Amino acid sequence: MVDQELAREQDYVATLYARLDALQREAEAQLKAVRMLDVGGNHQSRSERDTFARTYEDRIVQLREVDDRLAFGRLETAPEEDGEPVYRYIGRVGLRDENLQPILLDWRVPQASAFYQATAATPLGARARRHLLSSGRRIIRIEDEILDAALLEGDTANLHQGEGALLSALTAQRTGHMSDIVSTIQAEQDRIIRSELNGVLVVQGGPGTGKTAVALHRAAYLLYTHRDRLQNAGVLIVGPSTSFLQYIEAVLPSLGETGVVLASVGQLFPGVEAGHEDAPATAALKGQTFMADLIARAVKSRQKVPAKAQKLLVNGDTLVLKPQLIEAAIHRARSGGKPHNEARVTFVKHALIALAREWLEQLKKQGRSMDDTDLPMLREDLRLADDVRVALNTAWLPLTPQKLVQDLYARPQWLEELTPRWRAAQRALLYRPRQAEFTIADVPLLDEAAEHLGEYSAVDAAQKREAKEQRKRDIENAELAIANMDVKGLVNAKALADNFAELGDRATTAERAALDRSWTYGHVIVDEAQELSPMQWRLLMRRGPRRSFTIVGDIAQAAAAAAASSWREALAPVLEASFEADRWRLEELTVNYRTPSQIAAAAEKMAVAHGLPITASRTVRASDWPVEIVGDAVNALRRERALGVGGTVAVIVVEEHIDALAKELHAEFGDIVGRGALGLLREVALLTPQDSKGLEFDAVIVVDPTAILAASERGAGALYVAMTRATQRLYLVSDGPLPTGLGDLP
């Protein structure tokens, strides 16, 4: 009977794949037809054609991405009047047959929620749940969960029981990339994934509880359920490192979604790719909100009234530029409330007008025959004169955020003028040469500076205003085009308008958002959120002004110098900005799926010994290997490889020792070892505790736990993170006493 059921499911899944292939061929034919359209030389018509082509291209990509494990579940509900049971198949996307009858439910639709949430006590209309385990397009095993006791009667009882789809997924070897959990989402995870869009949702959970998986599946769910609101604004997912982003990058495409921006905090300012951390004391200083006031003062200080009058040579005449004239022009410019670079246009305008009038009066006294009609000519001469340009730039220089921050760090005297109440030791933390690379903690400061500075030139600002007006006109034209081409439902007017440019902008929403600092997202998801500093939260508030956030993390794992000690403290910038201190809700994940019980017990014991506020969770399994203490990293990696079980391995070590250890491991094992994000593509990844956040490996080798503990004030959090990355085996490398809480390990 098992064979019969397997054959039956294989036949049904074959019909689903046949329909998937047909839809793909249909989309390819539509793409070919659109590409062959003769639209002549009309730029807008070409843009329309290209947009529809991209719509079909995206559809083809989506259908290809969901090919693997297309259908993964089946719900059996109460029989209909004819006595036949009703089956609903659950998959990655929704499919309908040629008669538009549903043959596969998208896992995100309300009717599919029972697949994840139904229990024997609360069946939600379901009698049984079946997991379809597949390899490629072939069903290799089925797992049944009976929810209605009546189904246990007769010869079919327990025929299809096994180790369970969840346990099978948990014990599978890792690949260096995160896999989706769409087929094994558990009830508490599903409830969080389907939470309402608005407001601030905090998801707290210990290591291995599936926080990241929940966050990614929530992104896919929200994009599906609220597509009209989110499709054009986009969803931003912020992770702790580039290694983490590489690890998760395949999950959303496998769920049929590609319109999401993935970024680390160091990538949230266009044009800057910051990957290095400051020393803990410096990072802690840069992370505090008083740095926002410092940036504001720094910008204002670049609007300077000269101490005395200046003599300017213009076309052979000597003019006197008085401080009062500059002061009046600065006052007029500031009164408009515009950012520095945009207000500078007003400053220059009023300064030139005032100076031209003084020049005119001077020329009249010299007996020149001139009047007010000559003022425009005089202003133009002043604008082009070198002495005038130098004087006005000295009083109010246009600035980029990068130059402002670089000058702030590289000019100790200027910093001292701006921070009279700071200690010299605090200022010393910020000093560095102007050519030094920006760090992760600098990115919020650059963004803060950009807020105060505005566009670098008047041309940039004018182009943005014109683009905004043009977009309104384009949307109106797009609505007409959609009606004429009878493609309603395939593309909306806003998406079509995105391509109504002379050359046709081919960028996706995600690509355009990533390049635009002022882009505001419909929803923001923050993973490892406990690490963020107050300044980093200020940056994220500008990216998500609607205050629609999913915030994921574990306070006990906080290791950054500027991290908060509670969610209320961490969310202070969010709550203050929304003026609603209670406008957030907390959900907790309580089951540890990843970490074997023996590893979890050791990590939690260490954490408690060092006062970490760990989140209690229940582990669902143990592995076959105890936690081992080994004298050196090379020997630990030898022992791991000698097991012959394969899988991924992480070697985690503090930053200051990583270069030496890399040489040692390469000398012994060659190119199977890779550092950072590159290591995720190798058999062995060499990482810092920070780089390992959010990742998981079959085996983890933690080198010198005492050094990790001592590396910063939050070293216990970093060690807790490192110890809980393993799904099977954990090695602690130490040739001396272990940290408190680990001393009784064999």
C-alpha cells in the first residue's frame, strides 16, 4: 500500500510539473512575441515593450526557481457529499489547470495555513497532513500525520509513518547555503510569519530556533499578501555581515520572490562597502546618538562668517566684501530650512545680489553711466570671478558626506572646536588619516551627514524634482498602455512607468532602491537586530519611515560594543520616532531545532555563568557526538575529517589571530579552507564570531574560547554565538583552563 500511495502521489505531482512546464512555454512564447513587436522609433513604445518583456522574463525565472520540490504537502479534509475525501496540495507557488481550477495552493494563501497549524486538538478542518519528500521531480517518501482518530481504523494505520519530515531536514548535511523551511514550518513559526504587516514585530529566540528562516519566509509571505503596497516600495532585509547575506541569498528566489534588497549595515550607504569593524571603544562611541548632534554641528560650522572684510579683484575693480553681507546671506539661506548644499544656492544668490548692488553703487560714484538694468550682468561677472568664488566657497562650501566625515576624523583641531566638553581620550578614538577606509560604524554617520547636506549640486536637486513630475505623467500613460495591450494583472501601472525613460531603465525595484539613499521601503526586516547601535537604528528609521518592521534577534547573543541590553532599550529610537511607546509586539520562538541538546547545554551553562539573559528553549534532538576539547585547531580539523561523514565545517577565531591561523590551516589542508564569505563555498570556513552570526554548519571548531571571551566587554555573547553554530559536532580548542561554565567538560 505504501508503494501504491507513492505511485499515486507521483502521478499527481507529474501533472503539476506538466502544468508548470506548460506555463513556462507559454511565458516563453509571450516573451518571444513581445520582443518581435515593431514599435518604430518611439521611445515610450520601446520602453513599454521592454517592460512587458521583463515581466515575462521574471515569470520564467520564477517558474524555474520553484521547480525543485514544487509540491511538498497535502491536506485531507472532510469528505464531500459523495463520500470522497478532499485533498489540497500545498506548494511553492499556486497553479491552476487549463479550466482555471486550483490544482496547487501557494503555501502563503489562508487555505494553506492548516498545513502548518493544525493539530489533533485543533484540526482546523483537516483530517490528515501528508509531507511529500522529493528528489528533483521524483517523490521518494511520504510522511503522514493523522489528525482525525477515525483514520487510524483499519489496515492503513501507521503505514506511512517514519522519522518525520522535520527531523529528516534537521539532520541533513549543510551545504554552505541556507535552505528554505517552507515544507517544515512549525505552528509557532507559521503564526509569526503570517502576523499583520503594520507596526513593529520583535521576534526573540535563542540559537537554533529558526529566527532567520522565519524572517525570510515572512518577507515572502508579506510580498505575496500585500503585493500592491510592497511591490514598488520593496522590502529591505538587513543582516549582520556579507557572509550572512551570501548564506541566505538563495532562499527567497526558491520561494518565488526576487524583489527584495539584501544588505548588511555596512552596505546601507550607496557607494560605500564597509566590511570592517572599529575597535570596540571607537565603535561604541560612534554608535551613540550624540554623534548625530556632532554631525549637525559640523555641517553648520561650514557656514562661516569671515572675521574681517576681504578685498576682491573683479574685472580690474577692487570690491570690499564685508562680514555683514555674508552674515545676512547665511541668515536668509538658513531660514528656508533646506539642507546645507541646497541652501547654499540661496546663500550664493543673495550674496551675489547684495555684492552686485554694492558694486553698482561703487561704479556710479566713479562716474560710470549704469543703472539697475546692469545688475544681471554684474552678478554674472561676480559669479565667474575667481576671488568671489573663493570667498563664497570659504564661507559656505558644498560638501559630500564622505568629505565631511573624513575631515572630522582627520582634523583634530576642528573636532576639538566642535566638542569642547569631550575628553581628549574620546577625541583620540575618532582620529584617523583622511585616506582610511570607512568602517561599519561610519555608515550611519555618512547617512546622517547626507540628511544635513542634501544633494551635492542644484542640478541634482532639479533633476529629482523633474523626475518626480515625469513619473506622474508616466503612470497615467502606463494605465492607457495596459488597457490597450490587454495585460491587466500581469503588470501594474507603477511598474510599467518605471521603464518610461528615454533609454528605458532596466533596473528592478530592488536594484533601484539599493542605489538610492533616499529610498523608503514598505517593510524592513532586521536580523541579528540585538547588535545594532542607536545610530544604526536612526539610519534604519529613515529607510522605513512607515515604522513597519520585523526585528529578529536574541539579546543574549549581543556581542557588539554599542549593542543594547534589552529590546526596549534597543528600540528606543523606533519608539521615540513613532511617539507610541507601546506600538510594538513581542513574539518568542521556544524550540531549538538546530542545536543538539549536548551542545546547547554546554553553551547555555557558559552563558548563565557569565550573566547572559538567555532565552529558554527546548531542544528537539541530540547528536551522536559529545562536545570535545582539543589542544590545537589543526588536530581538531584532522579529527573532524577523519570521521568521514562530510558536511560543512566552521573554524571560529578572534580577528587578531585569524591571519596566523589561516596560514597554519592552509599549510596543512590547502585550498579546502576559505576565509569569510569565500569560506562558505569551501569545505572549511574560517570566520570571526561576528562573521558567523546567523550561520550554521555540521561541525564547528571554536579556537581559544578564553580569547573570544576577553576580546570585548561582550565577549560572552560572542562565545555563545560561536558555540551554537553547530548542527552536529562542536570542538573547543584550548591548551589551558576553559572559561567559567565550561570547566567540567570532559
